[in-house]
Amino acid sequence: MTLQGKLDDIGIIFGDKIILQNAKADIISGAVIGIVGGNGEGKSSLLSLLSKEAVPTKGKIEWFGAPPTISYFKQEDDQFNKTDYADDEWEYFSKWSVPQGRNFTHLSGGEKMKRRLARVFAEKSQLLLLDEPTNHLDHDSLSFLKKQINAYQGTIILVSHDRYFLDEVADCIWEVENQKLTVYAGNYSSYRQKKEENRLTQQRLYDAQESKIQRVEKQISELKNWSSKAHAESTKHEFNKEYYRVKAKKMDVQIRSKKKRLELELSKNTIDKPEEEKEVVFSIEGNKKKGKRVLEAKNLAKSFDDNLLFQNASFTIQSQERIGILGANGTGKSTFFRMLLGEETSQGELWKSEAMNIGYLRQTVFDLPDEKTPFEFFGPTDYEIRGKIQTLMMNLGFSKDHWSRPISTMSMGERVKLKLMEFILDQKDVLLLDEPTNHLDLPSREQLEKTLSTYPGTILLVTHDRYFLDKLSNKLLIFENKMIKKIDMSYNEWINKNNESNREKELLKLETERQAVLGTLSYIQKSDPKYIELDQNFLELTKRINELKRN
């Protein structure tokens, strides 16, 4: 194990807000380090320090030997629109299955991510910083990213909320929480297990400490009662006043002694109460309108220049349906959302109910006024509305100082929450959610899932989080083979049906092969050199058929 560098007593302060203090950690050469923590805890700020885009308020980052070459992949980059590439970059684009020759603005969210990732990996820096690199990626692209990370000849420090991804690539975890940085060896699951063990140990020690404090305080209380009685007795007796006065003084000395011992012990080894994990509460009421149809498509088609996304699409979406939208990167999912909003033209017919009030959560949260504070953005007209907004912000995990902070200073996850606040306050009937969990920490994802499960309106959901998709959708729109098909079943039902169909096809294929082998075996002699090979083949096919029938 070779140390490449270290964080030496790092502190980060924004205005009056302490983000991180006394952070220490080793950077191991060639390791993959995962950074986890809640929204706004300082994960991206830490990457900014490592990239040299920012400097710490306190402490330093120390490198052993020459400082490494650094590449920094940010969460979102609305300035990235490079069109001139070196030959080796085009080679990387090909590996990443990035469309070539197309304008960057016409690419899907996943395709943009892959082009940016291809470029940053092509730089082959000694230190690669990745901020949420899995956002918008489909399953195949995610698998390719894992391979690239595992094969990378350098150190990688990445921020991610994808538990499974961190389990497969991370060598250690840096947790940023409550202004502290804690290092855990191993992947995400190891970190969670160790953290829970530490929490339980701390809870036991804290409970023991509280029990001891209560016990000593009870003893002190008893001594105080005895002391009070002794003082009282000293005034009653004519001939034994001095005896009772001495007795009372001894009691007072014992009380002071016990208090001093307790205070000394606590000052040396105070056990803090374990921090409760933050919960975030969303509340979306919706207008509960009862119209049956929300939208209807007839022979819908869309293309960019010579690139056909889909054609001949006809389907209807009813009020209160929860539609999960599936398809590979670049098949037109986000484009379809923009068509619903009137931001893209289309061929064919696309009817939308005039009564629906749409809330659109985009993949990239750049449609908020950066220069404004939440107070200026929501513009409360009276104290009652202001109180409602501030309570909502608190329930969403914001602190009091967020109320007067410019939106430009907020993390991507915090921006997503501001957009959700906008939907809550405006009572949206239809939610278009384009990768809503991309920038949310795990507690926020779970709370969003719980809230949307009770939302009374219509949901159209694009997500690569299959667990989230199955929990929230009861119908599907499938984008594949230049077509859009509506499927009246949940994601799990559809997957199981596809698996069943594939199993039946495989069984038919194996049975046909086995019959062909059996037919050949029936007319050749056992002494024939081919007989043993064919017999072995027959047995192997039979085994595979039986396994498929059992599953």
C-alpha cells in the first residue's frame, strides 16, 4: 500500500456555515475511494478542493512526491459542448458507444454523460475525480463504467448514491456527515455494517453513562436530604448542636466529592448521544382532478435530422396512472417529455388535456434562478405563506440559513428538493420525473418513494433505478426498435413475463436439438467413434432442459 497524499486537518466554511472541520484521511495510490453523505454535507466541496478549484478554509492537502495530474468530472456541466476532438478521444467515444457527428445539445442525458465520461477517462490522469458518474446511464453503460473504473491505472475518488455501484468498485468509503469525515475500509456494505456496529456500541456506552449519572445523582439527592435533616436537627437539640452540625458538614463534603468525581470522569470520557439519521418528509397533495384522459398519441413520430427516434406510436394515458418509461440511452425518453411541454415539435397527433397542471423535473436542475434566494424565488406574500414555506423547507432537510442563501451555493440534491417544493406549492396534477433520484441522498430517495406512492395525480417516470421504478409504476411505456409500446403491467410483471417467454423459447430450442441428437443416435452403432460424443451431448441437453423446467 503506497500513500499518494493525505488530507491534513481540512476545514471548509461557507459564510457562517461550517461544512467540514478537522478532516483527516489518507489517499492510497491506485485505490477507488467512494465519498458518501447527505445532500449539502460537503461531498462536492471536497472534490473541488482535491481538484484545486477551491482552497480549504483551514488545513491542506499534502501530496507525497510530485502533485498528480488531475481530471475532474462534475455532476453537471452546462458549459460542456466541445466539438473538436483528438483522434484518441474519438477512439474512446467508440468504446463508450457515444454517437459521433451529432450536436451535443441533441444527445440524450445518458449520451451526454457518456461523451463527458469518455473524454475524462481519455485524459488518463493520475487522479480521477468523479461526481455522480452513474447518473442517466442505462444498464449496459453502467456495466461498462464499472469495467473502466476497475481497469483504471490511477487513483479514483468518486461521489455516488448508487449502493450497488459502490459495492462493486470501492476499496474504501469516506463518509461526510455532521461536519466530520470518517474513513471506513471496504465497500459500501462493509461501511454500513461497521457504521451500525459503531452506532450500537456508542448507544450502549451512552446508555451506561446515563445510567451511572442517574445512579450518582440519586445518591447525591439522598445525601442532600440527609444533610438537610442534619442541619435541621442541629437547630432542634439544645445539647447536641455541635454533633449534628459536624454531621451535616460531612454530608456536604461527601456531596461535593461525588459531584467532583462525576464531573471529572465525564470530562475525561464523555460519550455523546449517537446522531439520529436524518429523515426527509415530502408532501404532495395534488388537485385530484377526475378527468379520464390525460394525453393521447396517434401515429406519433420524432427525429433529429436523419436520426429517427420513434414512429407510428399510438397510446393513451389515463388520469392517476403511474407510467414507468423504459428504453436505452438515446431512444427519445427525455425528448418525449419536451414534446409534452411544447418545447419540441413532432409528427402525428399528440393531444393533451387542457386541465392538467404539469410539473417537470428535468435531468439537470439548471432552470432555477441562481442569483435568487429561496425567499426571493418563492416570494411569500404574507406571514402565513412564509411560515408554510419555511416549515416545508425544514421538513425537506434544509437548515434555517438556506432561506437567505443564493441558490447558486446549493448542491444538486438541494436544487432537486427546491423543484419538488415548487410542485408541492403549485399543486401539480401531472408529474414528469426525469431521473428524479439522480442527485438525492439515500434517505431522500426513500422518502420520495414513500410520498410518490400516495400521490393522487398522474406520474410519468424515467429512471434507471429499477427498484424505484417497480415501487412507483403500474404501467410501462417501452421505447425500443424505433417504437413506443404501452404495457399494462408493472416492471416486475413485465420482466418475469419476458423471462418466461425467453425460457419457453430456450426450452423449444433445446428440445429440438435433443431430438436431432436422439435421431442420430438411433441409427448409429455404439462402436461408432461419434456415439460417445453424441451421447454426452444428449445427456448435457437433458440436464439443461430439466434445469430450465425447475426454474
